[in-house]
Amino acid sequence: QSALTQPASVSGSPGQSITISCTGTSSDVGSYNLVSWYQQHPGKAPKLLIYEVNRWPSGVSNRFSGSKSGNTASLTISGLQADDEADYYCYSYAGGRYVFGTGTQVAVL
Amino acid sequence: EVQLLESGGGLVQPGGSLRLSCAASGFTFSSYAMTWVRQAPGKGLEWVSLLSSSGGNTYYADSVKGRFTISRDNSKNTLYLQMSSLTAEDTAIYYCGKGSCTNGVCIWFDPWGQGTLVTVSS
């Protein structure tokens, strides 16, 4: 059960847009539109940002958007803010199990 | 307000056992699947197990299959994780989460509790 692959870190300046990739396989990301994204601040529980590739839960800013192409899903954060500095994880259904991404640390310069 | 409160973590020796609990409130517990995920110190998140709303269907990561058992008591609004044959690799913060699922296929897990730390060491 290999984790989905994410870049270790991504950075951007306030107001900029950044994109985090999440690469899986045809057994997980490529086969199901059940990719979620979570934000985790240090010492805190994960928070749901996106589900079903590109849908927003209630209360989540539309500055966060998701997409998918083939075996790779992506999270874009637009209008980067200081509070966006956190770890981000993708998460996919994989046929009877679930797999997280390796995690990406976002730094706001 | 939905609340999930994990408990039961602590220090356990290699080969030992521990039972974690997750007390739920603010929603109809018996209507939702529940999951456990874990996070080793300084590491990423790892899915551990999923249990259907009725308790009739269970799913496990290969890393814990045969050693961990997920269960629930809908009369007590509580989720459990019985862990046995623990090794140092099981050292992590364990989080429980509420799922929106149908037949084991979950659209999302949210929210999560604040976690309980399990340390496996001699």
C-alpha cells in the first residue's frame, strides 16, 4: 500500500497561487473520483478542504480548488495567505482501502 | 456541534496490547461509518481502519491487519480500536474520524478528533 506522491514542500508569496500535485496509480487516484484534500496545522487535527476531487465542504474558502487528470490530482491555493502555511495531504479511495499522500509543507514567504 | 474525543493512548511495551476509544457527540453516531488514521511523530498520515455504521463491515490497512480490531458500541456512541502485538512502528497519534460512506466507499472523513498518542517502547 504505497502512499500517494506529493512534493515535500511548496512555497509562495502572499497573494500568489500555488499548486500541489498528488500522484497515484490506476488503482487509486486514476480509478475513482474520490480524492480528498486535508490541511493540517502543527499540533492540530486534519481539516477537510476538498472532497470528490473538486467539491467544497461547507465553510471552506473557494480559494482552495481541486482537479484531477489521469493518475494525478492537484490542489490549488489562490490568493495565498499567512494562515495557509500548513501541511497538506491528499487522500484517495483505493478499492476497499484508503491511502494518504506523503504530505506537502506549504510555506508563505 | 460534532465532537470526537479519543482516549486510551499511553506507553506500552513491544508485543503488548492497548484499546483506544473515541467518544462521539453532536450527531447520530449509528448512522455514520467511522475511521481511524494515525500519524507517527514528524511523519505523514496513514489510514488504519474503517467500520461501517452498523459495525458489520470492517476494513484494515495491510500494516495492521490481523493485529488491530475496530469495533463500535452504538448505544454508547463510542468507537474502539483494539491493538495487539504492538511494535515501535505503531508509535503514533491516533485520530478517529466521521465518514460519509456507502458500502465502504467514503466520500469524505470529517471532522477528526484531537488524537491520542500511543508510544510503543521498552
